[in-house]
Amino acid sequence: MTNLHDPIAPFRAHNFCAGPCALPVGVLEELAAEMVDYQGTGMSLIEMSHRGAEYDAVHHDTMDRFRRLFAVPDAFSILLLQGGATLQFAMVPMNASQPDDSIGYVVGGTWGKKAVADAKILRPNTYEAWNGKEGGFSAMPTLDQLDIQSGTRYLHVTSNETIGGIRMASFEDPGVRVVADMSSDYLSRPIPWDLFDVVYGGAQKNLGPAGLAVVFVRTSILEDAPQNPSYLTYKNHADNDSLGNTPPVFPIWATGKMLAWMEDMGGVEAMQSRAAARSGQVYDAIDSSGGFYTSPVNAVDRSHTNVVFRLQNEDLEKRFLAEAAEQTLLNLKGHRSVGGIRASIYNATPDDTVTALTDFMSAFASRAG
Ligand SMILES: Cc1ncc(COP(=O)(O)O)c(C=O)c1O
């Protein structure tokens, strides 16, 4: 299968999309080759029963790879769900807290805001343990900045804010159980599992195509969960290996291939060092530009997956994006809520793509500066 170090195929664009993400060419080619006639069955995998032997093997292989790659302890169940990370904004409080529990949220940007808003609807004692609004969402809090109320059931964090381009540089123990939305840095850093009750995220940034949310939940908390409708009950999915109803067959299949590719590439540790190196390459291009490019985020909190930067004015940013697109450097526009430029560099982004960007940045600064 294609290696991260291989030159990018000439027909492929340099894709910096924030999600859905670029996938390895080898994964796409394998899917294409197997799509119409899966293993000589005369059917596609996405046309078969999810109760059949062929899909069952794919499903459990994907689960096993998650457990191995992410070193998920036996105390955690792995759930493969639909509804994206957004549905988890509701499912987490529904399953990990009682109606009167107080639950704390770290609001570091857009996604933390959305998570806490849904929790407030479901649990009246939801509170913000920290909100980065005053600082323009340009930094994550240190432990001593958190205002954690006594009796808090859990603290919810967004480990990487995809839009603002900031991340929690390390996971520290806040003294209560932690729940993390890891959508945009999934499997690009190891997890200290002891701290966590739930870790969740959408697959479509670091793991595979859209349509799958992956939830790791401490199984022991499921016994105490209040009653919820059946799909919204983690325990139903845990007890049935996420096969209680029809699972999202295609994204689970494709994600399994992506996980196999990640194992070949050296696993989470390799993804972590590559994320640091490749984002570092773009941050170096920003920092060495003499102020032509600027980073709006606090240096220690800079995201390793979503590199956000600005040029001196919006006209110059428009020109940057247009000239970048001419060289098939695509999807670099910052989120519509914040503007600027954003380069999303996920697990499958080829090295060449990052170098093509930094080469372009320096050439553009020379001709437009
Ligand atoms: C950190 C984070 N959380 C949640 C979401 C929402 O994910 P989904 O679109 O899968 O619901 C996103 C999407 O970009 C995200 O970046």
C-alpha cells in the first residue's frame, strides 16, 4: 500500500480539507478493487447482510485494530455509531451522568461551545469550568485556570479545536473523570486511559470517511446510566458489539483499511511524531516569514492537525487562496466563522503535500511581500 513517504500520485490534488479528509491512495484503490465483487461473492460488501460472515469479519477486524492501535484497555467498550461527533454531544451526558449531576465543560472554541450547549439542554447542572472567549479562543487553559465544582461527575474537553487551530498540549489529571471529543486529533496521540470515562470523535478527519463516530467508553459506567431510547443507549451498542441495528457498513470497512495502513506506518506513535513534524514545518514557514504570515494562536497550544494563519489583509488572503488553487493546493480557506487560512494536516496527508504548501508559502511571500 502507498507509504506516507511515497511521492504523491501526479493526478492527486494537495488536499487540506478539514473533514472529510484526504485518505491514502492505497486505501482508495483497495476499496475500488473490492467494491463490485467482494472476495468473489458476486456482490459488493455494501450490498450484503450485515449479519453475514463477510461483513462480520470486517466489523470485528476494525474493532480489533482500534483496540490494538490505540492500546484500548479491556475496561473500555468500543462503539461504532452513526450521527457523527455531534450526536455524542447528547449521548455522552445521557449515558455518563444522572439527570441531576453537575458536569463541567472546557469551552476552547466552536466545538466546545456546541458540546456544552447540548449538555445544558439535557442536564440543568451543566457549567463551564473555563471559557476561552475573552482571549479570542487563542489558547487552552492550564489546570490551575479550571474552575471545577465539587461533586462534578465529569469534565468534558475538546482536545483539538478544529476551527481555532488550538489543542491541549498534554492531558493532565483535573481530579475528576474526563470525557474528550478527539474528532480532529484522533489516533494522532496516545491516550492516558486512566483519566478518561469516554473518548469520542467522528472518523472523517484522521480515520476514514464520514458516516462513522467512534466511541470508547469505560464499560463499568454503563451499569448506572439512566434509561434512554434504544439507539441512544451506549449499553445496547456495547452488549451487541455495535451490531444491534444496521451499522454504517461502508465507513467501517474503509476505516478498517485506514487502520491497517496506520499500523503499517508505525501506529499512533508514528502518527504523533509525524503530526508534530509536519505541522512544525508549516509553523516554521509562518514564523520565518518576517511577519508576512502570522499565527493567531498561543505558541504552546498550536494544533498539530489544523494550522491556522493570517496574511496582512483579506485581499491578500484571497489572492493566496486563488494562486494556491492553481497549483492544486486545495481547501485552504479558513472556516467561514473566523476567516484566514487553515491547513488541515491529518494522519493520511502525504509529506509531499505539506512541502508543496511550504514551498508555495515562501514563493508567494517573495512575490507578494
Ligand atoms: C472537534 C470537533 N468536534 C465535533 C465535530 C462535529 O463532527 P460531526 O460533523 O461528525 O458531527 C467536529 C467537526 O468538524 C469537530 O471538528
